[in-house]
Amino acid sequence: MARRDARNWHDCSKMIGLLCLVASILIQHGVSGQRVKVEPEVLSYPGQTVNLRCAFTDATGMQLTMVTWIYEPKDGERINIAVFLPNFEPNYPASPVKGRVSFMPSPPNVNNPSIEISNVRMNDEGKYICEYATYPTGNEQGITYLIMLAKPQNSASVVTVEAGGTKPVVVARCESVDGRPAATISWVTAVNGNATTVAKTGADNTETISSEYRMLPTPADNGKDLSCVVAHRTQVKPDSFLLKLAVQYAPLVTIVGYDNNWYVGRTNVMLTCQATANPAPLTTQWKTMSGEKPDTVQITDNVLKVLKVDDAVNTTFVCEVKNRIGIGRDTVTVIVREPSVSPSNAGVVAGAVIGSLLALLLVAALIAVLVTRSRRQQQGYRANGGSDMKTRIFGGGKKASKNGTGGGAGSGVGGGNNNGPVYVYNESSSHQGIGEKNNHHQPLTIGGRPEVVATTPTAQDILLSNELDDVERRKFDELEEDERYDQFTGGAPILQLRPPHDQDDMIGDYMDDDMESQRDGSVISRTAVYV
């Protein structure tokens, strides 16, 4: 049992010692790696000369016995390309860079053994190791990556295609040729499609990238923007190529100009045949469905002009446009209508009609006013109560005294103003003059003197007259029963006056109210009735 425990302890001690040795080696390697200083990466273009620098920063307590530069290709084995021993000449073994590699400066310095490679090639790209052999610590190294750059030749182009296919086709190509490292290509567009990219390696380790954009083209896609963007390490900014899609299609035709208001007699109306196509249209032809062109139609290129619309234009017009891809057409059916009044003329006519109606109403109103005024003027004596008439007839309207005198002079019924003949004036609707209707004068004795009284319409006419106002009706109704006639049987003229034996005042009042002066200077009675 004790022996087994001792053996286990011995194994554990050996394991601990091994771990300590590995740790010390790793620590020593880390420290030595920090003392060899190199550039992590060097860029170069083909044909240039590159400098690969190397230096040992702290050689205290050790001896630098040898410096070796080793080349390790991307796909290959390590190869020594330059060796330097103190007190010896530099050595350049056989390698892909022999004859183009050398230490710098010359003669080299073991503390700074940099090398120079001239006329570098694309195949020179890879890992370059600067390794020191030291005593007593062993070998220490630093690694530099040489990256060969090749600025590519970038280009882009569109591919002319025809619309109407059923499978996506290539509409544009973009390439980045002989670049190092490989370029990246992207597409920027609003059209629907997909890109495919292919890479190809050249003989000198360059990369060629080709990208194609595929889509199902339509006529609407023609002329739309498509950009190819190429980004590369050698470029300050990406190259962008703006392209216009080239999609060929048969003409798309549209006829414009018909406003659905072609009426008989309308002049100079036009139809225009508009077409879009790729390639450009070759011919434009106008036809009619009936096959006959109306006589009033003129055709100039894509414009059809109708000089004057008539029934012959009542047809269907066809416009056909042709290009290399095919033929496109459009039709329009014209319906010839009866002439109609335009909205502006209708407004003028309506305004004229309304104005005429207003003028007629105004004239009618004016006539009515004039007629009413004329009638009122003819009946003015009634409105004034007859006072003015009595003044004209009896000289100021003074009543006769009981002794038969008026105004203090004369005798009889009418005083001094009733010496002439007295007439009755008819103001009926017939508007006839004095005595025109019944021009019969018969003698009448008033106050012992003969007077002449003109015949007037019957009492029935007076009662039915529209021009007899209320005052006259009341005056007539107030007469005594024996002084008026309600019925007449014809025959000889009938005279009704107040009896001569009435009192003088009554006669004077009666005569003042009854007598009326006429336009010819005569005086007639208002209430005298003749048949």
C-alpha cells in the first residue's frame, strides 16, 4: 500500500514538472516574440519595390548568432530567401524571389536585418518571417504579411432585350477584371430582378468578378435606372455605373382629342395618335372601320383633322403604328350629335329672355299706372267734392238768395251766372264728348226762363256705370222718391228736376250741386235723365 502511494506521488511530481517546463517555454516565447519587431502587413502593387523591416529591440544578456528570412506562400511550403551571419557575407538561397531580394542596408546589421524585394509580382504575396537564432534563449521571430494589390478594370453595360418573354433574361452586366484582392459588386435599382455573380482567378493570382442582372422585362421597364456598384481595396470610393434598361416592344397607341361633343356643323376638331415604342415607330396610318375616309377629313402625320363635322364623320377611326417589333393600334368611335347651345350662349340667351320679361313687366306696369292715372284725372271732380266745378259754374260757389239772386245781382234760379243754356255731361265708359251719345236738346223752363238741357244716359246706365263713385251713388239715393226714376219704358225724353215751387234755398243748393260746366263752355245738369 505504501509503495502504491509512493508511485502515485512520483507520477504527480513528473506531471507537475512537465507543466512547469511548458509554461516556462511559453512565457519565454512570448517574451522573445515581443522583442522581434516587424510590420504586420505591407501592401504593394505589381512592379513596385517593397521593404520588409525587422529589428531586435533588446539583446541584453544574449548573443544574436544568425538572422534568416523565410517565405511561406499561401498554398505551399516554407522557403529560406535570405540568411545573414555576423562576420559573414549574406546568403540568398534559391527561391521565387532570388535575384530580386537583398538586405538593407548593405552591409547588413544584425540588429536591423531588413530586406528589400524589387519588381514584386502577384505570386510574391504571402507570409514573410524574420527569425533570429539567439544564445542561450533559442530562436525568436516576427511575421509580416505581404499583400499584393491589383487595381481592377471595372465596367458595366446594358443588354437590349424584348418584352413579352416568359423567363427572366439578362438585362445588364457588370465586371471587375484582374483585381487583387477580389472586388465586390452590388446592384441598385427599383425594378424587380436578381443578380448572379461569378469569380475567376487569373494566371498571376488576380481575380475577375462578373455579375449579371436578370429579370422578366416589360414595356414599362424601358428606360428605368439600374446601377452597378463596384467596391475594391485599391479605390478611394466605390465605382458606380448608372445604366438605363433597354427593353424593346411593339408600339403602344392611344388616340386623344375626342371630347364626346362632336355635333353637326362643328369645325376644326382633331384626333391625335400618340404612340410609345422601342425602337421608334416607322409608320403611322389612319383608317376607318367602314373603309371610307370622309371628305371633310385631313390627315397630317399622326393628326387627323375634321374641317366640318357632318353625318359622314359618324364612324370609328383606327390608328395603326408599326415598328420593327410589331404593330400597335387604337380606335375611337365618334358619335355625331345635334347642334347644341354652348353653356356661354345659353347664359346669354337666358339673360336676354329674363331681361325681355322684365322689360315687358315694366312696360305693363307703366301702362297700368298711366291708365289708372288717366281715370283718376277724369274722375278728379268727384274726389274734390265738386267744389271746383261749382266755383267755375256759379262764380265762387255762392248760394242763391231766397229772392233768386246769386252774388247779390240778377234774379232767377241761377242768379247772374245761369243765364246761358245748361247741359248734362255724360262721363260714362264710352268717353264720348258732350252730347255725342244723345245729342237732343229740349227746352226747359227754370225760374220762368227757358233753358236747354242735353239728353244723358238712362238711370240704369248711371247706376251700372263703373265710373260712378260712392259719393254720386249716395247723392242719387238721397233724392226724393218722386225726383228719380228706377224704371224706364222709352218714349219721349223725360226730365226730372226739383219743382219750381220748392224753396229758393233748396233750388239754389240743388243747382249748385247739379250743374256742371263743359269743355265747350256750356253747362249741363248731372241728374237730368233722358230716354
